[in-house]
Amino acid sequence: MEILANVMLGFEVALQPANLFFCFMGVLIGTLVGVLPGLGPVAAMSLLLPTTFHLAPVSAVIMLSGIYYGAMYGGSTTSILVNIPGEAASVVTCLDGYQMARKGRAGAALGIAAFGSFIAGTLSILGLMLLAPLLAEVALKFGPPEYFCLMLLGLVIVTFLAGSSMPKALLMAAFGLFLGLIGMDIMTATPRFTFDMYFLMDGVGLVPVVMGLFGVSEVLLNVESKIKREVFETKIKGLLPNRRDWGDSIWPIIRGSVVGFFLGILPGGGAVISSFVSYGMEKKLSRHPEKFGTGVIEGVAGPESANNAAAGGAFIPLMTLGIPANAVMAMLLGALTIYGMQPGPMLIKQHPDLFWGVVTSMYIGNIMLLVLNLPLIGIWVKILKIPYEVLFPLILLFCLIGVFSLNNNVGEIGLMLFFGGVGYFMKKFNYEAAPLVLAMVLGPMMENALRQSLIMANGSAAIFFTRPISLAVALLVLILLVLPMLPWVKKKREVIAEIVE
Amino acid sequence: MKNNDQRSSLFWLVIGLSIVLYSSKYGLGTFSSPGPGFLPFMSGAAMVLLALIVFFQQFSRGRVDTLKSLWAHTRWPTVLMVMASLVFYAVLLRTLGFLLDTFVLTAFLLRVMEPLSWKKVLAGASGATLGSYAIFELWLEAQLPAGVLGF
């Protein structure tokens, strides 16, 4: 019954008025950025990171997490009403969601997306509660060699799951690793690659890089193409799905939750991939697969549940191993470190109030999202109608001030703009930013683990292959690197890449 | 040069090579005690290797395209103007101060995509400036630079 006591502790923390407020702010902002095109959860979290410095760590993490899963909710709204996914994870929702809206069933689509997300969110929180403490227990046995291999595995999985070519994604990971190593070397106090720029001494700031890559570059791409957004003019009525809708959706929701949760644990675009997998699965299992794409409710219920469940699963590697699974989790890792907490197997033991408080706040946040998204849908539709030429100066302004207020340093604005340019060209030439950010965060941790391992082994790299866990992980890394070269895997990957595009 | 993957791989090749060369300057150390340049060297070397893989892979691919095709049907001058205005904003932030600098920037950005009427631009720019000032300076106490206006 230990878990019950823990959950009680969690609710005690999450139900404090201040934390309720920050949870609400988080899901509100999350829904907002989910609805707005060109501003995703990663950029929003980095934007708000500086404002959380004077909050209690628990409140800050509750708010930042809220942004993440809130954005998953909001993203579906734009997919259904405008056929533009607010988030990558809602791309598939467009297929049937928009068609439902055109048939005058926008209400039911929005409703099932919200309820599905709620159910999936709840299920994945249960999974998180059960699995995370167990995994943390196991992770306590890991030493530096295991950690090094696990981080390497994380990076390789991210690039393996990347939509575009694996060598290109790995290239980005290698560059990110390098960026993470810029700054003072901890062991010898040598400044590396700082070029006498003082603000690089502490390393390249995560916030300016992320804002540049995910915020500024996105705006640049949007201003060059004239996007016309037409909100589907329809009276949204009947948000409550009827009995038949429920009958059609309940199993897709449950299946989507399970698939999403486990794919979410894997590093990489868990939410995105799980939504695709869920859609494919429902189509395969359906008695009328030919109707998919014409507005069937299963095509909305499954993927929307899957991406929300994945958002929950993604917390597991961070909370148990201290290894972030995606760019959003990398932001959270950065935040936790700033508050002086070391994510990893000890986190749950040392800061039970943080872990259980955040987990239960997600439960409360899910209820808030239901209220925010269903009765208040009209407000979000209004926001959708704000033309982009009015919106983008505000987005840029917030990026500029957000980065500046971090350390009152103009140099960091420069850094953000630089990475804004880099990100713009990366998108043009089809390079992914996620492996870069992840590798950048992991860089210093990997360097430490590598050095400690080599010192432990007196300089013999054999240490990675003589300890059973690290050997198994290292083998997995090799397999994943070789796998894409096999013809049939290559073909499969190309098909997936096509679907993603 | 066949396509843009090949072109971009050359860029990363150069970056990777420079990292490799620079990091040896910081000391690679030995395997038993890796120096500050060790992992940067490895990451640079990995970049070189991967860039070469991308480069040679493209010879067996069918895709042929030009640099120009990436900017076809786009309003790239707008991108340049937006980027330039942001750089100016950063450079002038300390001298002009937050209020003035921000007002000028938002007014410019509001005009750059669609020429909104001046009335709307002025209203929007003052609203955005004062609003962000209220949030960041007054509420979050971010200490934005005062500049020539003195507050």
C-alpha cells in the first residue's frame, strides 16, 4: 500500500492552491501553443523557463509539464478545424478529424479527441506510477559505463526513429554533442571553443539554442510562405459523442493508450510515431478500412489517445534514469538542474514530493484540460482566426525578451538569432533539430560518464563490453546502427518517411 | 553536385574538420585520462565520417535538385528583412532602451508581411510594447535596459 501513500502525498502537493494555479497556467499556455501554429511546446517551455526561477521547483515543473501535455490537447483542435496540425503529433488527426468537421461532425471529433486524451492521459499516469519506481530501483545498479551506453543508445534510437535519413540525423546528434561540450571543461578548467566570448564559458545556453531552433526558425519559415488559414465555418455543436461514437472509439482509445505509453518511453518522437502507429493499427483492425480518411471517428480517437499517453510515458526515462527522451524532456532536465535537482534513479527517493506531486498534478491537469477544451472551444477558435502577420511579431518579441531576461545578456539574443538562422537552413535542407538538442543536453553527462568509465578501467575501452548490462546496451546500439543498411528495413524506413512527409 | 543533401554534407564536412583540428589544440589526453579535447575530437570525427557517408550515398540516389528550388515560390526577401531587423534590435537594445527599440521593431514587423494600415500598426506596436513591458518589467522584474529614455 506504499503506492497509495505516495499518491496521497502527491495530491497533497498538487492540490496546494499555488500548484493548482501553476498547473492551470501550464495547461492553458499549453493549449494556446498547441492551437497556435509555429510555436510548439519546446519553444514555449524555454520561453517560460526564466520566469520559473523564483518559483518552488515543484510548481515550476508542474507548470512546464502542463505546457507539454496541454499542447498535445490543443494541437488536435487545429487539426480538426483547420486541417493544420498545431503539433507534429496531431498530423494524423487531420486525416479523419478534418473530414468529420466537413461533414458537420466537428463537435463529435473535438469531443472524442478530448475524452480520448483524458482517458489515455489517465492510463499513462497509472503506468508511470507503477513503472517508474521499479525502473528507478533497477537503475540504481548502473555505473558510469552503463550510463554512457544508455545515453548513446538514446541518441541512436532518436536518429533511428527520425523521419529523414539516419546518417543526417546522426550528423545532427554529433554536432549537438559538440555544442554541449563548448565551455569550461569541468576536470581541467580549460575553456573550450569559447573564442573569448564570456557568455560561452558556462556552455552554450539551452534556452537560446532551443528558442532559435524551434521558435525563430519556425517563424522565418512561416513568413516566407504565405499561409492561408481558413477556419472551418461551422457551428460547433454536440461536443458530447453519442453512444455509437463511444462504441466505435472505446477500443481504439484503449489500444492507443497502451501503444502510446510504451512508444513514449522510447527516446525520439514518441508522441508523433505513436499517433501514426495507432492510426495504422486501427485501420488494419477495422472492419471497414476503406472508410479511413473519410471521417471515421476511430481515426481520431486512436491517434489522439496515443499521443497523450506517449506524453506520459516520456517522463519515465527522465524520472528514472535522468536521460531525457525528447527535446521537451531535455528542457525539463535543464530546468531540474537549474533548481539544483539531479534527475536520475535517486530523484523519486530524494524528492518524493516532486515526483508524486508532478504526476498527480498531471491527473488534475487532465481534468482542467477537459474543461478548457470542451466548453471553451469557441475561444480557441477565435485565437485561430488571428492572422499570422499580427501573430508573428508577438512570438518573436516574446522570444527576444525571454532570452534576454535569462541573464540580462544581449549576447544570448545573438546566440538565439544565430541558431534561428541555423534552424532555418536545417529545415530547408531537411535536417532534424531534435537529435541536436538531445545530444547537446546529453553532451556533458556523456563526457563525464565516459571519463569515469575509462578511469575505472585504466583506459581500456573494454569496460563497456565486459559488464553485462552495458554490453547488452552496446550491442543494441550496434544493431540499430547496422539495421538500416539491411534492404528490407531500408524499404520499411523509406515508407515511414514518406508517410511522415 | 547532384542534390542538396550532397551540398549540405560538404558544409558539415568543413565544420567537422574544423572541430577536429581545433580540439587537438586543447589536448586529447590519453585513453586512461582523456583530455578536454577528447570528446570534441570524437564528435568532430564522427561528423566528418557521417558527412562523407551522406555525400557518397547520394550518388546512388535518384533525386536531383538545385539550390534555387529550395527558395522557389517563397518570399525570401521578407525572411532577410525580418532577420536583419532582429539583429538590429539586439545591437540597439542597450542604447535605445527596451521601450523605444521594441516599439520600432514591432512596428516594422507588423508592416513587413502585409502592409497593415498605419493606424493599426501604431496601435499594435504600442500595445505590444507596453504590454510586454508590464509583464516582464513590472510583474516579473526582468530589469530591461532603460537606454536613452531613462526608464
